[in-house]
Amino acid sequence: MRPNTLGFSAVLFPIAIALFFPLLAYTEVVEDGPNIEKSPVLSFQEMCEAAAEAFVPKTPADVDRSRDELNRVAKCLDERLAMEADRGVSWREYVQLDELISQLDSKDGPDLEVLDNIQTRLSKKHEGLGMVWFVDVRRALNRHQLMVRALNNEKLVPQYKVMLRQLADQLTKYARNPSPEASLQIGAVSGWLNDIKLASDLSLAIRERLSRPNLFLILSDDLVKAAIEEPIRENTIIEDCILGTTVTGTGDTTGKTVVNLVPDADMAVFDIKIFTDTESETVGRNGPAIICSSGVTEVRACKRLWFDENGMDSHPTVAKAESKTTINSVRSASGRRIVEKVARNRVAQRKSQAEAIGAEHAEERVCNRVDREVQKMIDKANDAFITRLKRPLSERNMFAQSLDTRTTEDAFCVQAKLADIGQLAAPSGPPTIADNLDLSMRLHESMVNNLAATAFSGITLTEERFLAAVKKTLGKLPEELKREEGKEPWTIVFARQQPISVLFGNDGISVTIRAREFHRGDSKYPGMYITAKYKIEKTPEDDFKAVLRGDLLIYPQRITPGSAGKLSSREITIRNLLARRFEKIFKNEMVIKPIELQGKFSKVGKLLLSQWTAEHGWLAMGWKMEGDRLERK
């Protein structure tokens, strides 16, 4: 059977579904993993016991602080909706924002039943409610309700202690065998502790020990140089004025652009260096004197750039130039010899000064030009990163909560952690990667699972919206996803927990899609789970492929795969429909195409996959530039 060939943006189609945006470049050279701490100064068991004994009752001051925070974010939402005209009015009415503000201003305290109703509305899975302004209000409202209900609540202490005992058991098991299900439970309890401001040391320890960066990427110095460095060759028109002499002519400039990575632990720093030599032929006119000369001007310029979580920026260009000229002739426009003699003497006297001034002018011209051209590049890069990626994703709480960049002498490194309140990231450091890779990515399953939970939890997704998102992500719609002729459009209602999840381990990739119900046209069908399991294999040609292991598993939540449970007639109908549809997506084999960079970076050539492993929750992939890999085979 013909394998399914995918590009880098779709490293396994369901992962692309879960991400819905190009993977960010995050990397760091970190110690080998997995390496969950098993013997900290205090074990989690001890910390849970200490937290249970150190319970601090909530006070009216705690309630006041949570109310002030809710007031603040409610006003931010108010200001945002005021910018949305009629649509903003509709949202105000739907979430009952005026009623919420009124409740917070009540001298008798809020009516919890009213707040519960508002919380229910904010928790609906409408697409617009995923915007960060609504999310902030929903969370602040939840925290305020927790504080109000915790005040003078005698039942809270025993409930709290039971929760911590259960958490201690979960943490012990998770340290031995991390799993997405256990991560979900621990993250939820840790989030609750954070919201109600209890056991802060324990909550912090969980995030520090069991929630590490979950996406890494390394770009080699060779790859950066191949993408940016280039020769310089151009003809220039020279127009200048030096010591009252108007100079015109032409120049032939040759040189090169070089990029150096500057070691920096706090951000990614690059020096773009420009080396040029310009050979010129010029004519200078000062009164009746005409001076013909040849010259060579050497320019050495440097532009420092840096990139961090706020985007790209730079220092002004600095340059150093040196000019050497040869006077070919000095003559008078009138033909008078006395004028020529005076002019020759003056040119000889001022030659060194004129060369210095010419060099200063060359430095200024180069600095201005480099600043203009690099600023265009910076603006374009920031538009792609800030305007089209970070801002829209941040508005939906789908951008990395931490993003760190750095450079070494031979690598550009960035690392990120995507884990919202109530979520865990990677419980261990990333695996080691092969030497001499030009591009490497290490992705922990928690990033995909966390992002999918934020994007799809409980969401109703129509076929039209889904196909539009895939086309926007991949640039085109894969043939196997195109709508079936004569078939009614479908709709999926995702599960509220783990709507899409992946598992990486034993060189295998498992993808599960969980739906509460399906619709095709006006027909409604019960929910199903769809699981595909792949094994990563190396071919005799040193390429890689992911091979489907067995048939797709399609089953209702109530039945464990492989059990003897029987499906109802409607469950059998939807299982058969889903099998036909998803067999087109989950091919028997998946092969990763070489990465072909576009635009200015196309000169890099192809990047060929040289490493692909999946172990302990991590997916590790590495590429080499085509010529480099062929040389090493």
C-alpha cells in the first residue's frame, strides 16, 4: 500500500490538529532524561503531610483580595467589550457582566447563586469564551467563590486533609510511572491549591519538580550561517562632498555577510558582520580644478541582534572604514597651468584628511543602509512572531507560559513550557540527541495534550471550521481530508477531558481522539474514542517511517478496548462510518518529507530526517542539511 507522505508541519496529522499552529522553535542542551527527582530534601509524601497540618483558615482579608482581583479583570473585560460595538453588547448580556459588577459592589456580599449562574455561562464551550479576557474573569470568579465558601467552612479542613492524602499517593505513583491520566489528576489538585491559596510550597514544588519545559529545538551554527550568510557584489554610484570638492563616480563593491552566534545565557544574540571592499573611479570638482582619482575603501561593519520572548530587536550598526586613494590627474577646466599647480599642491596637502573624511562618510552610509535593511527584516520577523503567532495565541491562552532563548558558540537555543494553571508539563528532562544535527526538536506529549485540552475541551467542531483550520495550518488541504462527494457534513463534540491526547514511548506514537457525540447532517450518533498506534521504524535507506500497528481502535467510552462488551446498533453504525473516514487519515505508513525552507532561506536546501525516536513521553526528531547527511552516510 502506498505510504502517506507528510511535511514537517504535519508530523502525524492528529498532532497538527492538536497544535493548530506551527511549532515554535524551542531548545536547550539539558541533562539526559528521564530524571524525575526521587530523593528531594523533602519527599512529596512529607510535604503533603506537612501541608495538611499547616492549614490556615481563610479570612475576610482573603475574600477582599480575591474580590479586588475579580473586579480588576471584570473591568478589563468591560473595556474590551466596549471596543466590539454590537457584538460586545451581546457578550455583556450573555455573561451578565453588569450583574457581576453589581454583585461585587454589594455591601451585603455577593449572592452565590447568582455568581454560580454567571460562572456556568462563562464555562460554556462557545468559541469566543476561549478568549483570555473571558478566561481571566472565569478563573478569578472561581477563586472568589472558593474564598467566599471557604470562609468559616468547618467541612473544609477534613476535605482538605483527605485530598492531600490522595495527592501524596498520586505523586508517589506518578514518580514511578508518569502518565497523562495521572498528570491530569495531579494538575487539577495543584490548580485548586493554587486558586484557594493553600499549600503554596507544595504546589510550587510540584510545578518545579514535575512540570519542566516540554518543547525544545536546536538550530546549529552551520544552519544559521547557511541561511543568512551570502556574498556581496554590486555596482554603486558615488556622490559625495569632501572639503568643498564635489565627488562623483562609480564603485565596484565585493564582500560578504557573516553571522556569528554570541554566547549568552539570557537571550539569543547574533552579530551580523559585513566585510566589503569598494574599488572606485571618481572625478572631483572644486572651482576650476578637476581631480581624477582611483580608490579602495575597506568597510568592516557589525550589527548586533537579539531575540527573546518579546521578539527581535537590535543595536545600531557600528562600522570602521579605511580609504586609500591614488591621484591620477589634476587639471584646470580653464587650462591655466598656475591653477593646476596650486591644485596639485593643495590635493597633496589634504590627501590624508580627505581619505579620513571619505572613510567617515563611507561608515555613515553603510551604517544607515544596514540599519534600514535589518529593521525591515526585524519588522517582518516580529510581525510573524508577535502579530501573527504570539498575540492571537496568547489571547486564547494557547501560547507558552514560559519561553527562554539563548545562544552558544555553535547553537541557537530556545525552550518553552506550555502548561496552564491546573496542568503539568514534562516530568523529566529531554532525551539526548545525536551529534552534528543541524535542526533538532524534542517534544513532550504534555505539550500536545495541554494545548489540545485548551483548544478542544468540550468544543463543538464542524467539518467546515476544521477544514479551514487545516488549510490555514498546512497551506493546502490534503486530498484525504476533502469532503466526500454527496455526503452530509459532519460535526464532532469533543470530550471535556483529554479531547485529543498522544503517548510517546518505546519508539511508538499513540493518538486518541475522544468525542462525546457525532453528527452527520441531522443524524446524531453516540460518542466514540478513536485510537491509532504507530511504530517508528528505520528503512534500509536510513530513512524513517511510522507504521500503523493493527487496526484503528474505535470504541465507546463505556467499553475497554479488547473487552467482550457489545456495541449497540447505533454504535456499530457510527464505528463503521468513523472507520471509513479515519482510515484515510491514519495511513498504514507515514513518511516525513524533507523540510524545504522558503524564500530567502531556500538556499539552505533540503533538511533530511536523521533521527526519530519516542521514549519516556518524549518525541525526538533531528535533521541534517542534505549535503551534510550524504557526506556522512
